[in-house]
Amino acid sequence: MLTAAIFIPIVAAIVFALVPRPAIAGDDESPVGAPDSESGGVLADSGGVLVLAESAVTPTALSGADRRAAYERTIQIAATAVAAVPLLLMVAAWVRFEGTGAFEQVEAVSWIPTLGVGYRVGIDGLSLPLAAMTALIFVVAIAYPVDLRGRAAPYFALMLFLMGVSIGLFLALDLFLFFVFWDLSLVGMYFLIGVWGHGDAQRSALKFFVYTLAGSLALLLAILGLYLATEPRTFDMAEIIRQQPLPATGLYATLVFLGFFLGFAIKTPIIPFHTWLPPAHVDAPGPASAVLAGVLLKMGAYGFVRVLMAIMPGTFERFALPLAILAVVSILYGSLVALAQSNLKRLIAYTSVNHMGYVILGLAAGGASVAGKANAQAIALTGAIVEMVAHGLITGALFLISGSLLARAHTYEMNEFGGLAGRARALTGLTVVAAFASLGLPALAGFVAEFQIFAGTLAVYPWLAAVGLAGIVITAALFLRMLQQLFLGPLPPRWARFSDLGRVEVVALGALIALVIVIGVIPAWLLNVIDSFAGPLVGRE
Amino acid sequence: MSDGMNGADADMAAMVADVIPEIMLIVGGVAILLYALFVPRRLQAGAALLALATTIGAGAVSLSMLSGPQRLTFFDTYARDDAAVWSKLIVLVATAAVIGLSAPWFRRDPRHGEYYTLLLFSSLGAILLAGATDLKEFVMAMVLSSATGFVLVAYHRRSSPASEGAIKYYLLGAFTSAGTLIGVAYLFGLAGSTTLTGLDAGLPSSGTNLALIVGAALVILPLTFKIGAAPAHAWIPDVSQGAPAPVAAFVTSIPKVGGFLFLARFLLALPADAIDWRPLVAVLAAATMTLGNLAALWQEDVRRLLGWSAVSQTGYGLMAIVALERSDLALPSLLFFLLAYVLGNTAAFGVVTELRGRSELTAYTGLARSRPWLAGALAIALLSFIGIPPLAGFFAKLALFGAAIEAGYTWLSVLAVINTVISIAYYGRVLAPAYFGERAGPAPVLGRWAAVATLAAATAVIVIGIVAEPFFRAFADAALLPG
């Protein structure tokens, strides 16, 4: 069943990629329409999103644009339907989940037994919430309107492909398989940013590719280092966790740790490895940004827990304090730089750096070597994992919103907006809830996570927790200022015809926001699942 | 008396049975030459079919030789081990693909029948080199492989880039091979034998021996030329750019199979205490991968870029040589690397061929829109060179890195990783315009057979990656004689 959740979208992606493009006027393959069909096509492309909002299309390209819009709508509905299947499968897996602390619902086939490589997937209290969150974010991102640039089928093929490999990454119980999905996710994102991005998209895509591939190759060396130490040789995570092949100290173990650290730190990202993130986020299309922030960043943090804390706990203890310090620097730096942004998407991107800092702080506290604080450590670790889920939902929503703003206004500059509260009620309402959730308002998901992180960390690293709290204050300030700039004050005359969110956008964002509220109000169902993993890991009785 | 004769006949028959694929290539090559002499011009294209049939037949026989007895044959001068058989298979499959690329390319050439003879003889040279376990055999195989290679590169006599490439190829080959026989003579003098078994037993096993070092160096130098490693790599970019595109696909990859295999066999026969070759090969590997990568960064010409990338790939492959006998992964990683590299290279040059050999970057802009299948093949080949899973190149790099780490050469793995990161920049320079750019103009293509060969090679790169187990299993059990 888990396998189906991974491969249904991947197989569908291949089918989508092979769908022949229909001959539509304005399409560059078929010069059916006017001599300027090329430009007509481009107009229709950028109108793809505007259709929903203004229902006004350049009249000359009407018939071609109509047919193209119908074609794109059909493909989008089909892709969304396919994407819903893994989500349902993850829900079903959640229902069957027992919380024994071991890997459950394992599905294994041997793949390259000569090298000890197997196809092994399964869930525990760590991977289940993340995989389910991933499935939800992808369904929403795929359904969300976007400027398709006349390449509808390849776009949805890539999104579905990315969905399959992302779910696969969280479910993988084999380091080799984990790495395969890890690398594929960055290839998929490279093409998404490069083809459907805006601004200096190619450069941003390349920067993203180079940085994260550098990280992933460091990860590959570390995986090899770990693999060569196992006896008998295997990539099976459960077996490696049982073997604990590396000692806590020594040059070899330290090098392997640093390799993993580099790979995960670049993807998470932790200061000073974050410089790929702002350009990639800003230039990516809205749904891709949502996926990047919501899902891909979690892969790094997930690796910290899944590999470093579980397989190399002794080495992790040695590095817990420096990691916690880096986390606090990320928190403060991310929030301060976000405060200085006038570009909405850059602002959200830097708050991601800030929020991932909270996650790493919680992980460091959870994995630190302190006697008798197991309860506090379990709380910190649980909080960090909740924060991964919460940040995925909240920031996913915020990036989708920024995509909607770009489609309507063609700018991310916040000081060009104002007074939108009167024009666009749904947009305002959803943005306000998302922003408040992001700054950690009680009764929303972000609060549950951050409260636990800081409560747990206070017992382990009191001073660091105190300094890190400043990040929350700064984040509150910058989100309030953002809301004020976008929605309050006088409405500039150029936005007099600014249209509110469309039906699809409201439903998609509403799903994310509703879950943020549910987690904030009744978090127990999520916390229990995560605690079934976090408790045993920190050695709580 | 008659029993003895029968015994010798039986030995002879057994020995001949060990080289049936090689004999088939000779017979096929000669038959094509005669065919080309006597049939009218409009039927010259039939030579391609004959060549294809020959490679398929030789490949089928080679396949049946897998997992047979692993032994030396022809009085210890030639190996009939799985490493050699796999090399034959890799060479023959790639040659078949190159024939597919060549057929439409040379269709208009009135005298192209004999081209296929040269092609078959050149792959025979690579095959003989891969199986050679004797220095005289090595010299003979080198000459066969190189001499045919020079002619193939210069096949378009009137093209000045082709002539330039061929001259550079020839001169570098001549310079590096000039001393080969002297080196062989030194080693023969020291060991009293030219077989690798004899060298293993007869070479002075300790102490610094200048004659041994000079002799070994004079044998290794032409091998660096053959595999395109520093310091004799400079011909690869020129040949890639100037040679007919199908020939470029051939000479930048297929002779390397032979060169790598003989290099491995030869180094293993050297006395480890008297000549510490491992650090030397590690430095060669480091220099080759770094040089190839840095040079590729500045290329504006896709074929030159692919040529420099081929140099850097050789550097990665040398990591396996460094790890020989120090890691169980060494031989599997070498064979898997050769398999992945040869197929990826054929696919990449196949795209160039199918685009009628055009090599300026602008010709690839918007390829994803105008020729989605070709763009896909190009993407698969280049992503496999980078080492993206689950493509074949990833498994090759994984095994190479693992072998080097296990052999105590972690620094080499780290350097290879840094080089891989650098390589994204130039592979991206081809892929980005192909996928992100708008179509610049029409993209005329060559013909169906080139496309089929290209797509087949690209598909193989995917399939061999996903279904890597049978290959790794076979390679793990393969013997590399006389080791």
C-alpha cells in the first residue's frame, strides 16, 4: 500500500510526460491560427491564471485560448485526482498505524542483494506525519492555479514525479533507496524552477542544483562510509540501527558524521549553507515554492533525525551543542534578514530559515547528552517534528498565496500593495491566519510546535532557548508589518480592480489552514503518533 | 603418436573455441571489404547490415561464453575470463549502436562500405586489448586499435577539422607508443618472459630497479593515451569535435574498455614491493578528472564539451584501478563504470549525430520542445554522467567511490565529488537551454536508425541502472587473470 503511494504518482508522471500535445491554435507546433499565433499563445499562457480572476482574455486569441484552457483544466483535474490517491493511502496507513515504536507496515523486496541494497519502505511515528503532510501539500500544490507557459503535461508530470519521490524519501527504510529519492527530488525541482520559474529562473535553478547536489554527494560519501563499516554489508536502516556500526568518537566516525551533516544542513538549510534558498524560492512558481519549503526542506531535517540521531547517537551527542548554537544563529539571522525584506517571497523564504532553526534547536536538545532530562528531551524532539509538519502546512500556504499575488499583480514588492482587505476578503482572511500561525499564535499549529521546542530546550540549553525566543518576537513584528502593508491602509488606485481568490484557491488554501487550526486546537492525535517515535529514541522510560 | 596428434588437435580446437567472437569479427570485416569492392554504389549500405549481423553474432557467442572456464589460453597470452567476456559484450553492444548511428551518417558517401571493416577491426583491437595477458599481444592489439582509429577519425578526407583531429590523434599516439617496444624489451630482459604470468613470477620483487620503472612506464604511457588519461588526453576533445560524429562516439569510449582492462592486468602483474604504482595512478586519476572538468567548463562547442567530459570520466574510472586488490568493489566498479560510460557516451554522441553533427550550443536551444525524445536521451546521458540515480552512471560512481574509500583513498573520492559538483555547471549549460530555452529554429535530424540507436542506448542507461543486480552479481564473481 505504501509502495502504491510512491509509485502511482511516478507511473502517472510517465504517462503525463508521454501525452502528446494537442494541436491548439497558438501552439507553436501547429500554425493554425493567425500569423502571430506565437504571441497569441503567450498571451493566453499568462492569462491562464487570470481567467479565473478576471474572466477576460485577449479577444483575438479567444477560441485558441479557450481550447487550451479547457485542455489545461482537464490535465490539471486528472493530475489532482491522481495525486489524491497517495493522500488517501496515507490516511489509510494512519488509520492502521499502531505506534509500537518499531517500523510498521513494512514492504520489502530485494533489489541489489550483492551490494546489500533492498527496496524497503515502512512507517513509524516520524515518517508517517511527514509523508502524510507531503501528500497533502502536493495535492494542494497540483490543484493550485499556475502559469503553465504552454507546457501543461510536463508540469504536472514533474509535480507528480516529485510527489512520488518525496513520499518515497520519507517512507524509505534503506539508505540507498533514501539517497535515490533524495537525488531525484532535486532533479525534479531543478526542472520545475528552470522551466516554470520567473525572474532569473535559470540561474536560480542552477544554483539550487549545484548547492544541493554538492550536499547530496557529501551525503553519498557518508552513506558509503557507513555502509563500508557494516558487517555484513547492508544499506538496511533497521539493520544498521541494530548494528550501530560506528563508535561515538574517532576520525572515521567524525568524517562520516560531517558528510551527513553537510548533506542535511544544505537541504534544511542551516546557516551558513542557506544561500541557495532565497533565489530558488523567489524565482520558483508558487506551487513549486510551496513544495520546496513544505516538503524538500523537511528532507534535511528528517535526515538529521532518521540517520544521525538514530544511527549515530553517540556522535550526535558530541555535536549537539554546536548544532544548537548554529540553530539559534539560524533563528536570529533568518528572522532579522526577513525583517529587512520588502519582497514578500524573500520574506517568507527567510522565515523558513528561521523556522528550520527552531526545528534544529529542538533536535539538538532532543539528542544532547544530559542525564535525567529524558522527558524534556522527548518534548523538544516531538516539538521539532511537529514544527516540520506545521511549517510545511503554513509556509506552503504562504507561498501559494504569494503565487496568487504574483499572478494578479506581477510583483512581490509589499510596499506597492495596501488596503487589499477591502477588495479581497478571502485572500485577507487566509493570509492573516497563515501569518499568525507562522508567528506562533496559540491555538494554531506553529504554537504547539514552538512551545514544545522551547519548553524542552529550556531544560537542556536554557541560555540558548532564551536567546532563541527573541526570534519569535522578531517574526511577530515582521508578519504584522507584512499584513499591514498588504491589507491595511489606503488601496492604491491601480488595485481598484484587484480580484479575490478563486474557488480552487480558496478550497486548496482552506484545506491547509483548516489542518493548521485542527493541529493547534486538538493536537493530541498528532502528538501521540510522533511521541511513539520520539519517546523511545531519547530513551525515556 | 596418433594419440599425441589428436591431443594437440584437441588443444588447438579448444583454443580456437576460446576466440570465436574474435574470428567472427575478422571474417565479418574481410567479407564486408570484399562486398564493398564488388557491389555497386547503391548497395553499399548493405555493408552496415553485414557489420550489424557480425557484431550481433559475435555478441551472441560471447554471451554463451559467460561463466565458462576462467583460464588463460594460447600459451598464457590471452585471457578467457569473465572480465574479458564482459568487455567483449560491452564493446560489441556499443559497436552495434555505433553502426546504427553510422548508417544514415554515411549514406551519401559513395565508398563507405570499407568504413565498416575498419569499425569492426577497431573493435577487435579493443577486444584483444581487453583480453591480452602478454606484452607482444598488447602491442599488436594497440596497433590494431589505434591504426584503425586514426583512419576512422580522418574518414572525411576533405574536412579540415577531421584532419586536424586525426593528426593530433596520430601524433599523440605515435609519441606515446614510440617507446613501447623498448619498454617491452626491458621487461622481457628482466623477467625472461613477455606473458603477464611470466612477469609476475620473473620480475625482481623488491628494491628499486630503474629498468623495471622505465619498462613499466613505457608500457603505461601508451595506455594513458588509449584511455584518454593525463598526460596523453589532449586528442579526445579534438577528435570529438572533428571526427564524424559516429566515429567520435566510437573512439572516445570503446577503445577505453580495452585500455582499462589491460592496464588493470598489467599493474597487477607488477611486483608491488618493487614498484608502488597505486599512488601514481591515484595522482593520474586526480589530474585527469580535474583537468577534464575544468577544461569542459569553458567549452562553447557541445562536442568538445563532451570530449572533455570523456576525459574527466576516465579520471573517475581510474579510481577502480587504484582500488584493485584493496577492495572487493574494484573490478565490479570498473566493469560497471565501463558499461555505464560507454552506453551514456553513445547516447550523448548519438544525439549529436541525429542532429546532423551540429555542435554549437544554440543548436540545442529549445530541443525539449522541438525534439522531446532526443532531448530526453541527452538529459539521460548527461544526468548519468553526473551520477543521478537510478541511472547507470550513479551505480558506477557509487561503486567507484566505495572502492576508493575502502582502498584507503578517501581523498580521491572527495576530489571526485568536488569534480562532480563542478561538472553540473557544464552539463547544465547544455541541458538548461535545451529544456528552458525557446526553440531557436528548425532542428533537422538525420534519420530513423540513428534515432533508434540513440534511444536504445539511453534506455539501456536507465534499465541497467534499475536492474543493476545481475550485473553486479556477475561482476563480483568475474575473474581478472592472471591475478
